[in-house]
Amino acid sequence: MPTILITGGSGLIGGHLTTLLLREGFAVRHLSRSAKPDGTVPTYEWDITAGHVDPRALENVDHIVHLSGAGIADKPWTP
């Protein structure tokens, strides 16, 4: 099965997507601000300010799903 790398994997949508993918037999990894490479879902550091991604996160990855960013309810969309 393909390996999927998810940014924002611990969020609402990312968490549900991770559960679904794991249930279907996919290998799943997360990119996050803090690393947990030995966790149930290996999580690798992504330091946006420093422009650094742990290169191990990208090894043999088939697909990337980018879900990180500001939450939809974090702030008003308009004044």
C-alpha cells in the first residue's frame, strides 16, 4: 500500500483521515511542530520558520495531503 504524509494530521480532518487510511492499510506519517518518530503514527518535525523538514518524513512517500494552517474557526473571516 502507498505511504501517505499528512501535514495537520492531528487536527479534526487530519485525525479522521489518518484513522480511515490506517484502517484501509495505508502507511501514514505526519509532519508537525514536534517530532514523535516512534509513535503509532510516525510524526516528523516541520519547522516552518527555519524552513526545515526532517528528511526522513519524505523517504518513500507516495502522496502528500496538506491540511495544516489556520483553523477555520480561529478568527473571523471578515470584519
